[in-house]
Amino acid sequence: MNQALSTYRMLERIALRYNAVYLETSASETDNKVSRVDVLAFVSCLKEFGYCVAEDLLHALYAASKDQLNEVTHIIQEVYGVRLNWAPLVKGWNVPTGESLADHLIAFFANVFGGENSGLKGTTLQCGHFIPDNTFPLQRYNGCPCCGKPFTTTEGVYTGQCSNMKELRLFAKEDLQRLFRSLLESCTPLDATQQEDLKVLLQVFELPADCNITMKETAMHVISHLVSMGRVTEAEVLIHTPADILRYLWFEKTGNVQVVGPKVLWRKFVKNRCWNPAIVLDDCTVAEEKSKVKLKYDRKTCRMVATWLNNLSMPALQAVEIMHPKRGMWVRVIRACRLGEYSHKAGFEKLAEIMDLFYRQDYTTLSGKIDIARSIDDRITVLSLLQSNPGVFARSLFSTMLRYGRLSVMPAFEKVADKLPARLLVSLANNADYYFDAEAVRVARTITGMQYNLPANPMVAAYSEEELKAKVKAVNDSYLQSVCRRFAAIPTDSKSIYIDPQLFNIPLSVGERNTTVQDAACALQGTKFKLQGDHVRLFMQWGKDLPAQHLDMDLSAAILYADGHREDCAYFSLVVPGAKHSGDIQRIPDQVGTAEYIELDVPELQKKGAKYVAFTCNAYTGGELSTNMVVGWMDSAHPMTISEETGVAYDPSCVQHMVRIRESLTKGLLFGVLDVENKEVIWMEIEFSGRTVTSLSFDGVKGLLKKIANKLSIGDLLKIKAKAQHLQLVDDPELANEVYTYQWALNPAEVSRLIDLPTL
């Protein structure tokens, strides 16, 4: 594949994530132009995948070439995996096979005692397992019911069963450039999808000269790109503190934009691999994993790092204070980059001063000063120190309010509120009600992505309900006043605004670092998808491009009832009221992967009193979730077919949302929650430990659902903007000067620009 074609395909994938088709206007070969028949055939093909075309795209298609249309079709087929194996273990699995634990026990002992050689009647399968007569109905299986090895694969899938078409619009080069700028200037961390987009766009477009990159994590991608191109001097412009240098070095080493310590990575690796206490990692595996975080740099890199540290504009004392929280990692970096050696060279006097202060530890940090003042209960000093660093004040606002009271803390905070990034104020408003709730279960997410359930702060119980509500109101009032002042300070010629009603159902996510990639369509975490029909079909496909091996991934659904009890539909419980599983596959075929499904009957779940259904996937085998595994759910007002011959139940046109697992440390992932009563699926991402769905705690799920419910919606923030800028709300987008549609909200980077408000 030539470079130009590869780049075009990558750009096409990016456009599809935003429900668009990218067409290069330069393609105008007269001998390869499409005809009306070609365009109609292409549109008909898109319909089979659940897409229709907007008017601007339809006109552009007539100016495209046949090769371009073929590439678009190829990309859509690749994204939806239609050429992969979607056959599950059981044929026509909507009708239960009737297998039971007794069948598995009988088959197990039959194989222990020699199977057919012991005189038993039955069938010996390709994998070598003996299945006694009158146990499993083998005519219903595509593989072995004992070891989960598939014998049958198929490339056939269903198409065109959907009841709700997604409209594709035209993406031109200018649209990609706008997306590129919005990603660079995003004031919130980029999720995994946006990071992939940014990496591609950095290869295609030059950095805008007037671009303001505010997020450190985004800057790492840009610095890495510039350094790889040999443009080290340009990369240095984005280096402001020692923390930026350490983040860059660790990003290049591990691919993590956040600094995760080597010990943390090692403990996570061991926990995922050694799920059984009897398992002991071999020496080769240990050496290979430890080598991944071993630092070793050439002279060119060492000099670059030494130069960056030496050229920092901040005083040496301030630089050392910033280095202190990651002191252990800095010791490793100093040795690996030979910074001690460079500090003795002429021209590196600033570096020498930093090294001297760092090793003598002749400095004090802000956190240390605050801890000392708190230990002697010096409220005035604590508040004064916090005001000197508004960011630290914002992150410790709630606990400080509990310690010193609302009337003392809020006046001090309001003096610096306008100096804070708006995203921090949004985070405070989103979490205030959730934090000051004595009954709430707080969900803490570690730097490796794990979720932990924490009880409410013990100091919350010391306050009355009225005072807790007053604290929440004080935080919200401070946020509203500051945001209104900032919106009012932005000049605008607009007189009217249109806000899509759907935007009031999408929470404004700030700092939600999703680790999965959304290839088919982007959505913000917490987005609610209304069901069109009475059935939800979960799917999981894994093993693409991998050789045949034992790789056991499990798709499960945890059902929580109103009375508090739960039932799990998983490999160990294939049929429960309102849910059916397609069977447990434990081994994958060569290159094409395999699939599992779960069908949820919403009316039956409502009848049984179910409240929520959590969609999860887990890695049963040692290690993490398989890279490039795809999970999601389908929905349609029309019945969705399940093949009686192969069991295939996948239709890309019915896919409501799907995500792809990229390389991570995740053992288990919750990727959606069905609100049974309201018939809507909430897309969220919760990583958890454990080989099965039984490790999932519903307390954490309910806590996160409550947190999402308390979040400010995109529509709410737009109403604040309208009020601050005196814009009239209109119901017709054609009559509005500013239009905010659901399509606009599909680009999280554009949404983040809404809270990229100036400080005052």
C-alpha cells in the first residue's frame, strides 16, 4: 500500500468517527468518474450499513472517483468488521440448548475415564473431547461445548435491518483542519479516540502558527512528533516545567500521557497475569516486562534533556519544588540521561544549580507548608497559601470547606475563582452535590484506570442536611457567577441561539479519559441512547489478526433488581429471565476472531422488576483484555435475525454504539448500562479487576450513575451562555445566529471549546 493511499484511508476513518465522509476535491480523473448508477449503488450500500447521506455529500459524490467510493466502502466494512468471523458457539442460540451443569460434569468424567475407549457411547470431536450421548445436542453447536473451541467460521453478516438511519455529511480538507485545531486547543484531556486522530493529523498538517496548546497531555503528542522530525528547538517552546520533560520521557517509553510509576505498572501487570496464586511468572517474562520501563538514552537525547532543563525560564528553586513529587523517577532520569555529567559542562550553569538543590533537598514545597499550617490549625495561613495557587485551592476546596466551614472558605475562594480554568469550575459544579452527600458512594479512579468505591468523607456526617445543601449552593453560585462574567466578557455579534433539545441529555464531561476507541461514531461519556425496539443485543468480537490460541474473553450482563438482588447472564449462566447468552468460546480461530452475544428482552426485564443491566467484558485468561477487541450493542424497532445455521446475529446497520479496546492494563470493562424503566442505554466506561462479571460492584455503578445525573449538561451551559450574552433562544436553527446541534456535540473537542473561557 503506497503512502498516499494509507494516509487517505486514515483520514477517511477519522471522518467516519464524526458521521462524515472525506472526499479529496483533487480527484477529478475523467476516465474514472462515477456515473449516476455508481452513486446510487454506493448510497444503497451505505443504507445496508445503516447510513443515509446529507444533501451536500450527495452532490459531492458525483464529483468523486470510483476509487474513492471503493475506499469509503472498504473503510466502513473494516470498521464494522464484516469480513471477520461472527459465528458464536451455538446455532440459533435464541432457543436455549438445555445444557446444564450435569452435562458438563458427565462429559468431564467421561473424558477422565477414557471416553470412547472405555466403552461409552458418544462422539469424539475434532479437539479430542468425547461428548457422551444424551448430554449436549451437538447438532446445535459450532464447536466443542467442553473446551469452547470453534470448528466453524463464517464471513456472512446481516445488513439493512435497522430502523433508524445515521446521516453522513461531507468532510472536506478544511473540516479536517478545523478538527486538527480543535484537538490541539482542547482545554480538556483528549480521550483515546481523539489521541488517535491527533497522531494522524500531525502527520498530514503543519502546526498552526497561532495555535495555543493548553493541555500538557496534548503537548506530549506534539512534542513527540516534532522531536521525531528533528525539530527539537520548536518542541522546546512547549516545555515550561521539569514536569513536562518527565512526562515526555515517560510518554515515549510507555505510551502513557500520564506519568505512571514503574512499580505501579509492575504491580498491575502481575495482578493481571497471576490471577491464580499458584501461577509463578517465568524469568523470561519478568525480564521482558521490566525491560519495558528500563531507561536508556543515547547521547543525542541526553543532551536534548539537559538543554531543556538548563533553558527553563523559571528559577531553579521553583523547578526543584516541581520535581519533588516524582523524586524517585527523577533520580532514574538523572542517571539515565547523564545530567550530572552535563551539569559540569560550560553553558549548563542553570542545570548545575538545579542538580545541586535537588540532591541537597534544600527546599520546601507548597503542600508541605499547607500540611504544617493545618497541623497547628492555622486557618488564615492555610487559606493564604491556597490563594497563592488557585489550582490547588480548587482541587482541595471541598475538604477545606468541611474543615473550616463554608463562611470562611468561600469568600477566600471567590477572590481567585476568576483566575482558574473554566473546566475546573465545571468539575466543582459537577461534583459538589455528589461530594456533600453522606449516603453517596464516591468512585475514585486511579492513574491506571481502576475504579474504587470510597465512602463519603467522614466529616460530612458532622454537618446537618441544610448546611450541606448550603455548601452545594455556594459552590454552584460561585461557578455560575464566574462563568457568566467570562461569557459576558466575550464580544459577540450574535442575537439568537438554537440549542438542540438532545443536548440537555448529554453531560458535560471534563477530564473523562476514556481508554477505548470509538471508530463508528463519537459520543461523550454519559450520553443516553434511546431504544427503538424492545430488545438490546450485546456483541463482542475478538481475535482479529491473531493466530489460533487459547484466548478466553467473556461477555456478560449483570442485572440489578429493584429489591437489591442481582442475576448475571454469563458463560456460567447462559439463560436468566430476560437475557440469553450465545455460549462460551475459549479459543479463537486463526486471524478472523470469534464472537459472543447476549440478547436482552426489555419488556420481560421490566415485568420481573429489573432496574439496571450492566454490560461488561472480562479477560478470563491471564493478562488484559485483548487488543482490538470490539464491544457494543445493537437495537432496532424491527426484529433482528439470529441465524439457525450459524448463530450469526450481527448487523452493522443496527449497531447503536461500539468501542474498540486498545492496548491497556484493563482486566474487566463495563461499557454501558441499560436503564430498564426508561428504555435507554447510558454509555460509560468503568474498568474493574477480576476475571468474571461477579467482580463488578454495583455500588460503584450506582455511584457513577448518580455522579453523571448530577453533572451539568451541555444544554445547561449553553443556556448560561445565552443569558450572559443576552442571546434569544429560538426553536428553529434556520433563524438562529448560533446553532448547536447534536451533530456538533459528536465532536468532543468542539464541545470542550465551549468551556475554554478566558480568565479574568
